[in-house]
Amino acid sequence: MRNVVIIGSGPAGLTAALYSARANLSPLVIEGLDAGGQLMLTTAVENFPGFRDGIMGPDLMANMRAQAERFGAEIVQGRVSAVAANGQTITVTTDQGPIETRALIIATGASAKLLGLPNERALMGHGVSTCATCDGFFFRGKPIAVVGGGDSALEEAIFLTRFASKVTLIHRRDTLRGSKIMQDKATANEKIEFEWNSEVIDVKDTAKGAVSAVVTRNLKTGATKDIPVDGLFVAIGHTPNTSLFTGWLEMDAAGYLKTHDGSKTNVPGVFACGDVQDHIYRQAITAAGSGCMAALDAEHYLEASG
Ligand code: NAP
């Protein structure tokens, strides 16, 4: 019987591991296929406090992992196929077998939806990004494209005009899904141009290891063209990684876990932190902060339940 099992190894999961390891709870972290989470898809991270000159996303995650391990957190690879509670025992079923625990911290994150283009993955962190707050700064004075027509795309496009010389918003229809107020702000912004009824069919230039243009196809006319840009921000929504918990843990309409009083879910002893329960802030630092909260909440729960 473990004291604490943590599912997920992004900033939320590893911070929960650090705190619960330092509370002598010997946590077990189960990391999935995307070990390290979304920061593994980024290059320089300049907004994580404590790194004056920034740090590469994968290096930050390696540091977090080593820091948690230094205090005794055990990290294993595994695919969780089921989770269930029986009284005060929670059973996490993995491909290595079942694990019983008194407390469970869920930090499975959310995945940014991608367009599915081969070059989009290849250039991720090298001009392709899913986070304007994280990467906008790198595109000072340069033209950028944003894909999507929802509030995220509009918000990112507006935010990016602080840095970019021009932002082209590429949307597959001729009406936006985002809220009226965001639409008004975006259409009034002189730096934003709209490319309607268009889909991105390729990103150039993998040979250079940087983005030089996006290739679009007009869905009405079939015409294709290159739009020269230095960055492509994909803002077509996120999917929380919560399918495992359907019917067991309370979720909002979009599938994010609902938490109350800090990190508590509707099941006693089960806590959630990071992007799996946050569709608003989605930052490494907020995820790490909520991982700390989940570890402290789990510790208090274990103390109270003897
Ligand atoms: P969303 O509302 O689901 O919008 C996704 C957008 O991406 C849609 O315009 C969709 O096009 C487009 N899209 C989806 N898949 C695509 C694909 N494969 N290729 C090209 N385009 C694709 O997602 P979101 O913008 O992330 O917003 C999620 C929720 O958070 C919403 O409720 C939103 O209001 C909220 N939010 C609010 C704020 C704010 O208030 N400041 C900021 C961000 C998010 P279609 O329109 O054609 O389907």
C-alpha cells in the first residue's frame, strides 16, 4: 500500500512529487508516454521564475524530476488503464499490474490539439507553438500566423500583436466561434489580418529548422498559397486527459476535472492539479503551484484519516 501515487510527470505532477517526498510520503509517480508534459515540446522557457536567463523546457523538466528523486520520489513508466476506489483504498491499474494507494494525485494534463501535419511536429518549439504567452516574445518585429477561430485563437492573436509586425489569423470558416467582445477587439486591431475559409496544409521549412512560411488552401476555391511568417501558433483547443476518470470523477462540460477547496475532487483521497483541472491559466508555474497544493492537501488528508 502506497501513501501517495501521482499520475503524470509534468510540472504539476513533479511538484506534487517533490512536496510529498519531502513530507516523507515516498510518492510513486507514474509517467505516461508524454513524460515531462507539454514543456517537452518547447525550447526556451523565459517565464518560469528563478531562471534569469531562461531555461530549455526539457532541461527544466529534467531538473524537476531530479529534484523530486533527490528526496525519494520513485518515478516509473506505465500506462494506467483503470482507477477505482474501495473505501479508503484506491487501486490504480497499470500495464505492470495493480497499485494500491491511500491518496491519489491526478496530474495528467491537457494536450493542445494539433493540425496533424508532419512538419508541424517537426518544427514544434522551432517556430511552431501552442502557447502565445510562452513564446510570443521570441517573435519581436516578425510576422506570425495563428490558426483557429475560437476565443483562444483571438486572444493569442491580440496578445501577439504586442510583438509581431503582423498577425495573420487563419480560420477554416468565414465566421468566428469566439465571443463577440473578442471578435470586436481582433477585427479592430490593425495588425491582425484574417485569412478566411482557409486551412493550413503545410509548414515550411524543415530544412532550415525554422518556420519561414505556412501553406494554406482556400476551402472554397481550392487555391493554395504561401504566407511568409516566422511563427505559427496553433490555437484550435485543448483536450484534457481525463477519459480514464469518466463516470467516477466530476468534470465540466469540456471534460476538465472539477476541484473544490484547493485540489479536492468529489472522491475523498483523490486530488487533481495542473492543466487537467485548469483550462484558463495553463502555465508551467500555475501547474507547479497547484501541484504543491495537491501534495499539501493529500498530506492533510492522510493525517486526518490516520
Ligand atoms: P474552441 O472554442 O473549441 O475553438 C476552436 C477553434 O479551432 C474553432 O474556431 C474551430 O473551428 C477551430 N478548429 C478546431 N479544430 C480545427 C482543425 N483541425 N483545423 C482548423 N481549425 C480547427 O476552443 P478555444 O478557443 O480553445 O476555447 C475553449 C473554451 O475556452 C471556449 O469555451 C472559450 O470561450 C474559452 N476561452 C475563453 C477565453 C476568454 O474568454 N478570454 C479565452 C480562451 C478560451 P470551427 O469554429 O470551424 O469549429
